Amino acid sequence: MRHDDELPLSGGNVSDGVVRIGDTVRRPTGPWTPAVHALLTHLHEVGFGAAPRPLGIDDQGREVLIFMPGDVIWPDRFSLMEPARQLASVARLIRDFHDAVQDFTAPSDARWQTLIPAEGSDIIAHNDLAPWNLVVADEARWAFIDWDAAGPGSRLWDVAYAMHGFIPLSAHPDWQSPNAADRLRVFADAYGLAESERRRLVPLLGRRTRSMHNFLRDQAAQGTQPWARLWAEGHGDAWRNDTEYIEQCEAQWMQALLDSAVTA
């Protein structure tokens, strides 16, 4: 039965069935929902508040999460990421999450929605740390949403994807940053990447971006929605173009990252 006060929430590429009721968000569930709720509960128990807190399942079988107030920054408020200090804040927030999840023990029967197999498995990663999943209310209240794709991954896999979106490492003339190398360094410094991690990260930047192109291509070939629609709209071309741009500039990225690296 539909609540009279349901407010459909739009934005992003996968938002069908997502509604707000008061101070909660209701979303469709999947086999991965119990594991994701265990993850989110752990994060709050160890003091990481920049993620929704789960409240269980409602009478319609939807998951219930605390509503995170604010605006998703992509695309209309992406200018919030332009100052280096804001970009650094995102990097530190991601580091805080990675540190908070480090001692999380997944339930023995955990099932994760593995859309794209990750390189590495040292943590349970978010796997979609991007501007379209960052909600900003004010200087002190930032949060990442949409944790459904969380699952085994690595810090560097998460960081490589986040750098693509937040710097951004884009081939599109409307989004390509003229100081991308400097912003890459700011992000790495704020996160606290050691020199050895930076050397391993640079090749990951292109591979992580290409994985998105390949995922959309494969899902479109199977007619799986909403990915087939996104492929038809040109998202695959955008990910391929970004991959080629990133790979062509690898020497530039490496130089920028090593200029300020901490040896480890």
C-alpha cells in the first residue's frame, strides 16, 4: 500500500522505486541488502556518520534508511569540488570510510551485488564513490549514498574510481580539468597515499575506467536494463573516451603523484 506522503526521489541512473517518507528513504531490496545493512550498521557503530543508517525493512518489503539531507553535487553543484580544499575533503572522507571498514567482518552468509569484479579484496569497498553519490548539506555534513554495489574490493580500486569522478579525469571538453594533474596530487596527498601505492594506482586509473565501459557493453549485449539504455545514450562512449585520455596521460599522472609522495 502506497503511503500518501511518499515523495519519489530522482537523480542518478538507477532510482526507480526510491522514495522519501519523512526522515527516511525507502528503496527496493535485493539479496545483497542484509550484508549492506550489516556494513552500514558497522560504520555507524565505529563513528563513521557519512553514510545512511539502516532502519530495517518496511511493510512493503523495502529497505528503510535514514534520509541524508542535502543535494547531490552532480552535475548542477559540481563547482563545489573546484576549490582544492573541497577536493581534499572528499579524499579525507573516503580515507575515513576505508579506515572505518577495515575491521568489518561480513556475515558468514553475506551476498554482495558484484557488478564489476574488483582488483584486490582487502576491504569491503563502496565501488561507486562518485559525484552522483555525494550529498552535501553544508560544510560539516557530507555523506555518500547508494551502497547497493558495496562488496569485496580494495582501497586503490575505490580511490581510482573516485579520482575519475571528482577531479574529474574526463576527456569531455565541458568537464576536462586543465589542472587535472595538480588535483590528482591534492587528492592523493589528502588521502595519504604512500609512494608505493601511487605507483600501483596510476595503471589502475585507466583499468578502472575501462571496466565501466566493458560492463555497459556486456550488459547492453544482454539487453539488461538500465544498462542497455545507458549504453544506447552514449555512456559507453564516454567511458571509453575517458579511458583513452587517462591512459595517454599516465606519465603526467605518475610525475604529479611522485612529486609529493611519502616513501613507504
